[in-house]
Amino acid sequence: MIGLMLLAMVAGNASADWEPAFYNKGNTRLTYVDLTTISKSGSKATMWTLDDLKTTEYLKQKSFRSMMGQAEYECNAKKTRILYAQAYSDNMGKGIVVESDATLGPWQPVPTGSTGEVAWKIACGILKPH
């Protein structure tokens, strides 16, 4: 049942309304957010993101050009954890799925000045993407 729900969410996100949000420090990765996927419950929020890469990267010796994922954010404690992640062979979440992981990640602090902080601020409603 959970697998079917994840599959439905990923399939729905393949045609998501991706809005460019921020580049990483080296300008090698543009992160998009889908504002329609932000869900809040108490001090927590979840959001889907898509990282589009300028160059090919490797994960377990498999090449990929984009990653799509859902993260949960603790807005009051400035923490985040990965709920779901999937790497694709082509840009913008297209091509074949190279790797996927639905293992609930541990809570991690959001580093100040990081791209993770920008995502946390967007998910928690502190910042609008530009």
C-alpha cells in the first residue's frame, strides 16, 4: 500500500509544476520546487524538490542528471529529513530511474547559508522562490 502511494506521488510529480528556486554555490545544480506539494501540519512541512544538474554525476557507479525528492522540515527546530529520493538518467526527472530510496532519513540540522536552508525557508513559508 505504501509502495503504491509513493509510486502515485512520483508519477504525479513527473508532470509537476516545477518553479526554479535556487542554485548551489558552484552553479552546477538548479533546484526547483513544486509549491503545490507543500503540506503543513503543526510545526512540520513537507515539499517536493527537483535538482537539475549541469553535468553528469555518479551514484553507486550509475550516472544521473537529476534527482527528485520529498523532504520533511521541522520549521521551529530548523531541521530536515529525507522521506523519498529518486535519481534519473536525464535532466528534469526524465529518462530511466537510476536509483531510488524510500528509507526515512534521520533528522539533520539545516546549515545556515546552505541550499538546504533555502528549501527549509520555502517549505516553512519564510521565503518565496524567485
